[in-house]
Amino acid sequence: MNYYNLNELTDEQTGLLKLADKLGRENFAPRTFTHDVEASFPTENYNDLRDNGFLKLVIPKEYGGLGADVTTYAMVAAEIGKHCGATALTFNMHTSAMLWASYMPEMSNLTDVERAEFKRLREKQYKRVVEDGAVYSQPISEGGQNWTSGPIQTKCEKVEGGYKINGFKKFASLAGNCDYYCILCTEHIPGKEPHPEDTMLFSVHKDTPGLEIVGEWNPLGMRGTVSRDLILKDVFVGDEEMMMPPNVFIKTLDYWPHMYSLLAPTYMGICQGAYDFTVQYLKGELPDQRPIDRRVYPTKRAAVARMYIMLMQTRTLWLAAMKEAKAFPTKEEVLRLYAATYTVMENAQAISALAIRTCGGQSMLKTLPLERMYRDSRCGALMLPFTAEIMEDYLSVLTLYEADEIDNIAADTVSARNSMYRPITP
């Protein structure tokens, strides 16, 4: 934790970071090998998170939560990610659902009626987490459908007492291991073409009829996330399972762009974990390893220096962006967010690769954690909606064009710009 300025942290933040690091070091890290090899979900880790209050981390205090802000969550998630990337990444899925409910009802572009209804709906979800220890998943990707460029393909239709959902979700992290799935879908209204303004968000219980988990899970990295596929066939949800009122989603998430970047803390943690491993390895301080001092080699010392520089550059930019998280950020704040997201995702892989090269052959053994970190680190740059490629595109557009020119840029293909920042006066 000495990579933060501890004088800038509150006692509450410091306590949460120390606890997250302790759980990661003593509980999560020893379990990672098994979950990685078996591609099994870290259930015991979630029991630890629940027992220590982390499932309610960002739920406001008046609802029984810890009331942590985005920056605090990001630092906590990075501490977890140092020790187990799969736990940190799935923890983001749960926490993001709670953050949406915590911050978006306060947005100034909502009407008083929408805001009041949003707050009423979220109370039910909060209660499930605070009182019952419920875990939420947030599957959005749809496999071959670019959900950042058009309406969500999963659809819902109004029926008596609620809605009927039909669709498919790809890479549904926590599949079979959560209590509720947050399902984004587009309401199909007779006589109207599907449109992003008709996006709906529902809480669907894991045992709801018509919800099926399918497919194998044997990926390169992040194997413990168990991100299998969901099929929803005539899934009925009651009106009270809406997680936000109709027509509100389109007015919120795109104007709270930092929410899209909450995968990054996991990979910030992997950056730190790979660096920490390298230092321990070269100093001969790894448990159950011969205490060989490898610091005598100038090439290895120089490599660690490069790793440290890259690590500090990454953390500084990332933390600055997290501290600026809010609704309706400025263009300059969004540019920093995009640059930070790109930097974290790409440098996690670069630092892990340099760590492998520096530590040498033994670091590739699966009995040591660096090999897993190397594979896990490759996944970050691929995750929608803020993939490395999309970040490059967004940055290229926003640095060269004014806001009123963006939607008229000539392009040979459909762009993925539905999630891109648009200036708006709240």
C-alpha cells in the first residue's frame, strides 16, 4: 500500500485496503492455483468478501452499506487483483451493479419522478445484498453482436404484471455462482423500431424458469470467472424487478463514463502483482523456493527499473482518472479516462511479459503465480465496451474533431461509438 500517498487516504480507506490485501494474501492467493487449473469459481473467496462486508462496499450507508466511493472501490479492487484476478474481475460485476444504483439516481438530467422511482426500485436490490448477502452478476456482451453500436439484442416485451425476456448473453461471469443476473435488454414496442432509448435493466433470479446456462468454459485466462453463456427463453420478470425505470438507462450510463472503466482496477492489481513477484523472486524471498539472490545481474536490475517506471506511470494516470469519476465530466477528464483505461490494459500485459522475461524459465511454471498473471493480463484489452482498440478510436476522434462533427465522420464500417462521451449540459 505504500504506492499510495497514505496521508491523502481516510482512516476508513486505509482500513479497507489493508483488509483487502490481507484477505488476498492469506486467503485468495493460496486458492488461485486450484481455481485456475480447474476453471472453477472461487466460492470461498466470496464467502470471505461477504463475511467482511465487501459485498455492500458501495451501497450507501443509509441503506446499511459501507458507502465507499468510486475511488475507494477502485483501490480495493486493485488490492484484490494483486492476488486473484478472477476474484477481482467478478467482484467488479457485482459492485458495478450496486454503483449504478448508487450514483445514477442522483443525476441532474433525470426528472423528479424518474429519480424517486429509481430510488424505490434500488431499495429491493440493496436489501438483498445487505441482509441476505446476495451476489449479482452483470452480463452484457451478446457474442457477435456489437452492443456498443446499436440496441441490445436481448429483447423484452410487456406482459401482464411484468415483462417477458428472450435473448442470449456471452461471457456471463459468475454463471451459476451468483444469486441474480442484471439483464440489459431492449423493450420491443409494437409499431416502433428497437432503439437504445428503450433499453431496460432487470434483476433475474438464478432459478427463474427459462434461464439456462450453457457452453464450456476453458479459456486462456481469467479462468476462475466461470463466464459461461446464458440463454433466456420466455423468462418472466415482474415489474418490481426493474433495476431502473424505463427510458432511464440511455440518460445515465453514457454520461457517467467512468462506470465503463471499472474493469481496469483488476488489471491495475495485476500490474502490481507481477512487479511484486519479480522483486521477491530476484531477492530470493519467495516461499518454498531456494533463497537465491539474483540481483547481481545488471540486466535484471535494469528490467526491474523499467517495470517500476511503467508501473508508476500506469498507477498515476489511473488513480487520477478514478478520482475524477462523476456524472457529466469534461472532455479533458474523459480523455484522461480513456488514456488511463488503455494504459492499464496494455501495460498489465507489458509488465507481466517483462516479468516473465526477467525472472526466466522458472516463472513459466504453473506452480508459481506469474504464469497465471501473464495469461490473465491478456484479457483486459479485449473487454467491451472499452477495449484497447475502441479506446484508440475514441481518443483519435475526440482529439481531432469537435463535438458537432463526431457523428458525421466518414467511415467504411459501423463504429462502436454508442458508449463514447458526448458533451451535454445537465
